[in-house]
Amino acid sequence: MAAGRVTIIDVARETGISVSSVSVALRGEPGVSDATRSLVLAAADRLGYQPDRRARGLRERRSRVVGVTFGLHQTFHAALVESLYDAAAGQGLDLVLSATTPGRDVAAAVDSLRHERCDAVLLVSPDVDAATLAELGSRQPTVLVGSDLTAPGVDTVRADDDAGMALLVGHLLERGHRTISFVDGGDAAMGATRREGYRRAMRAHGLEREIDVLPGDPSEDAGVRAATMLLARHAPPSAVLAHNDMIATGLLLTLRSAGVAVPEGLAVAGYDDTRLGALSSIDVTTVSQEPARLAEEALRLALSRAEGRSAGEASVVVPPRLVIRSTT
Amino acid sequence: MAAGRVTIIDVARETGISVSSVSVALRGEPGVSDATRSLVLAAADRLGYQPDRRARGLRERRSRVVGVTFGLHQTFHAALVESLYDAAAGQGLDLVLSATTPGRDVAAAVDSLRHERCDAVLLVSPDVDAATLAELGSRQPTVLVGSDLTAPGVDTVRADDDAGMALLVGHLLERGHRTISFVDGGDAAMGATRREGYRRAMRAHGLEREIDVLPGDPSEDAGVRAATMLLARHAPPSAVLAHNDMIATGLLLTLRSAGVAVPEGLAVAGYDDTRLGALSSIDVTTVSQEPARLAEEALRLALSRAEGRSAGEASVVVPPRLVIRSTT
DNA sequence: TTGTAGGCGTTATCAC
DNA sequence: GTGATAACGCCTACAA
């Protein structure tokens, strides 16, 4: 009960050993006898001692904590955060999360992290303009994940979405589709890149005249709206690509409840390879951004920038992977 | 660029005013002349000064930060966290998030928060046993949200799921249903309560013999499996309640693709009133736990416990709200 | 191997 | 109204 107020001094008093020796013993550093160390460790455990990260960070001038902003309702962000936890554990780092919501923008999320004095901040596909990004990135080591924005001093890690769209278009062509529409992600992160990737891939196959971009945003509702539009057409396409899996899910649900067979009547593909799309009742063809890889690279860049080992801006681009499922 | 390393000392030097006066001026406390204050504020802004929360917390022995653990892939948790942000902003608090994932359990998430020395920790529908909860709750002020577990010194805020199930059963009875099955949530938070709430409501209407609990867990796939079982029956029920909206979604998708009309052939209802269930292509009848209300109560309890104004365990139960949509 | 003396950035106390 | 000073909990010298 009284724990959380246990300090290193309590451990020292309990063992009769000096504070500095306790500190050394606790951190597993050499410079203390085995007997002393086990004594200290036992006492710390008994007392429920947890080092105060604030005090440690204050003194060490670094916290080994990386802040992460992400969209609370974005399934891909969740996947990336999960990978970040895995990668962080492997590098002895801890993560602190700050979410963006419809009522809390990236700047607010980053501000909260700034107060916390993280060593670095990771922005997962943030919904910001270039000017804001530059402003945010100027205040602390910052790495952008899953976005192709750039700002001075801000590193970027992202998947090659241009290649990803080419994979999808190629796959659909192999399946015999030629009329392939695209549901847009609006001004979401990577929105323009995926849209242009789709256009480029279509042109590369001589399908310039079939290019068809439906308006949207990164939400299931956008998929629902797009499906409704398609159903109202007298000459719908034979396949639809979506900016992400959430949109694809909205598409699928609406199409199926309208009695359209997928993929026979209309093929559908998403993007991001999220849990949502992998559900057996969705099971949508998609492209993986390889979040584990993105997470690892992002933390690596964040650390080297935090330690001042970076100059200019690094940009890591990870190759995507096609995930074929039942909707194509 | 160099910001984030701007300290109160820099502001003092810049203005030629003492550190203590700068501190007072910055916090808007009385005890400093208006001229001094505006001088300080201007300099702080110019330098991009942000107080270091670690140092402040160290000194003040409280951080005005509340830690929150939540399931990264649970849609209801996301809704609750969003409400928590709103409520926290209203109370001058900041939130620090620590997620649980398949590879990171509640204990790990709480540990991370403990290092951070939050004033209190909120556990959103944690997946823990009573012993672990008691252990976690003994270390710092802890409030449980959306769970009916109990532990010494741990406050609880939750919706009245027993009443919620009664609302749903009552609603279905009004619609003329008598054979109402229930798809279980397994050992998820509130799993037992909802199952028993269903049973109790059925018994209250003399429908004890119609009680029918299908096994499940809080996932869409559980809904898919349950629907498959129902479809194989020669005497299926006329309505199905699900432990949550995700299960209900799995049910709906499977039923519809099997050609069952909803609600005519089979009525379906979920629980939690999540974004997923609100989609126009799902549009499932459900029960809201009133997350805004839960969030407010949770923070209130967290604060009073952090300030030592609590004794024993508080338990706040919020009345649920029926949300009728097209599936019933 | 162990103990002592700063100092990290802040705020509270107490002089002036 | 203003400014020195100590203390929060910890770690890194440096001294014993």
C-alpha cells in the first residue's frame, strides 16, 4: 500500500548499505560484491522498490523512454504500436503512448509527450501538415513512421506504398480484372502516395482510361459510402482497391449485405494487413507494411537521433508484402 | 532544435529575474508584479520553454498525470480512452497510456506506469485474476473501469451490465421474441456478469427453460462460430444476444451471407455501442455503457484516491442505455 | 568495495 | 515583490 513511495534510501537503510552501493547493485553494474548485491536485490524486492524514472532521467539526462503518438481508432496504428512494444523490449526501451482522437490532434499529443521529456518521439502516420510537422520536430528528436512527409531534422520510416499499390494492381490483373477503382484515403498519411501509386500502376498497364478514384477518408464509413456509390452505378468496376483495410471492411460489409458476391461480382482489396481485415468474416486481400520491420527501424533511428548521432534526415523505405485472401 | 533543453534558469537569465520569481510568474500564482509576469511569459514563449514535468513531479510529490492501461485491439477500450482524454482535459490532468497486447499483459503495462510515478492508475477492463489485481492495486492508487472485479483499496467504476442485459431481454420480448440465446464472452471482463444478467432476465420473465448460452470469447470469430452452430440447428432461437458488438458483428455477417434475414429470420443484439456496431452496414441494436460518464467518475475517484481522500473501496455503477437499431 | 558530495529542474520556505 | 536556499530521488564522480 505504502509502496510507490519506496526510495533507494529505504533500501539502503533496510540493508545497512550505502545508497550509492545500492544504486550500483540494483543496476547490475560491476563494483559491488556478490554478497552485497544479493542482499540489496532481496531487500528491494521485499520492499517493492521501483526506481523513480523521473529522478533517474533528471540525473542521467535521458530516460530510455520513447514517446509514441498514434490514432486511437486506426487499426494499422494499433498494429504498429504492438510491434513497437516488441522492438522496444528488445532494445531495453520503454514506450509511453499519447493518442490522437477526433478531439485531440497531433500537436496536443506531442505536447503531452514533451512534458514527459522522452528521449525521442515517434509519430505514427500523423495527420499533420508540413509546417506543423516541422514545428513539432524542431523541439525534440522526432521520427515519422508510416508517412512520407518530410521536415528538417526529422527521420522517416515507411513502407513503399507505391510498390504496394503496384503489387495489388498486378495481382488483380492476373485475376483478369481490368476495371479497377480506388477508394481514396483523403488527406490521411500516405493518402496521396497510395492514390498516385494506384494511378501509376494503372497507367503502367495501359489502363489509364480505367482510372477511377472515389472520394473517401480512412474510416469504415468511407467504405460504406463508396460501396453505395458503386452499387448505384449502371457500369460498376470489377474490382475495388481501398486506401486501407478499414475502408475495405466498410466496402465488404455493404456489398455483401446488398447481395453482391465477393470476389465474383466485385473483388475488393484493402491495405495495411490489420487484424480487422484478417478476421475470418472479412478475410480481405491486402498489403502488409511489415510493421515489425518499421518498428525496429523507427526505434533505431529514434535512438541514434536521441544520442545525437544523426545529422540531416534519414529515410528508410521498407518493401511491402502482398497478402492474398478470399476477396480477390 | 535546441529546445526541450530550455530550463527555468534560461528564462531567469534571459529576463534577469530570479528563478523563484520566474517559477511563480509562470504558474500564474500571485506574488509577482504584472510587469514581471508579462516579461517572464514573453521570454518563456520566445525561448520555447516547457516545464520539465519530471522535476516538477519530483518536487511536488505529485504529477497530475494519470496512467491508463487498455487493450490496444479492443474497440470499447478505445472509446473509453477517448472519453478519458475529454474528462482529463476538463480536470487539468494529463494521461499517459500503456497498452496491453497479446504479448504484453496488464502487469507489464502497469509496471511501465509505475516507473513513471503517475498519481493514479486506471485499468480499463483488465484481463487479470483477483490475486494479480490485488497485487497491482497495492502499489499505487488504482481504479478499475469497466470491470466488476474487486480488490482491497481498489475503486471500481462500471456500467450496470445486469440492468443492461435486462433492457435487451425486455426489448426483445416486446418485439415478440421468446427463444433468446446468448453468445458468451468467456472469461473477458464482465463476461460472467453479462451471462448471469441474461439468465436472470430470462428467469424474471418465466423463460428459464429457454436459457441457452453458446460458448464464445470477445472476438468476431466467436460470433462466426456461434452463427454456424445456430444455422445447423433444426430449431434455432428467434433472437440472439451477444456479449459484445464484435461477436454480434460476426454473427450478423455469417447469418446474412447464409441468407438469413435480420431481424425477421433472427434478431441480433450486441453490447458496448462501439463504432463497429454503429456502422450503417452493421447497425446493430446494443447497449451503451456511457463511456463519458464512466470516464468522469473514474478520474474523480482516481484523484481523490491519489490525494489520500479515500478509504476502503468505492464502487460506482452507471446505468446503461439501450440503443435500438435495425437488427431487432 | 564502500561512502560522500554534488547536481539534474522544479517548487516551497523564508529571508530581505 | 523579490531572491537565495533546500529538497524531491537518483546517479556519477571522487575519496576513503
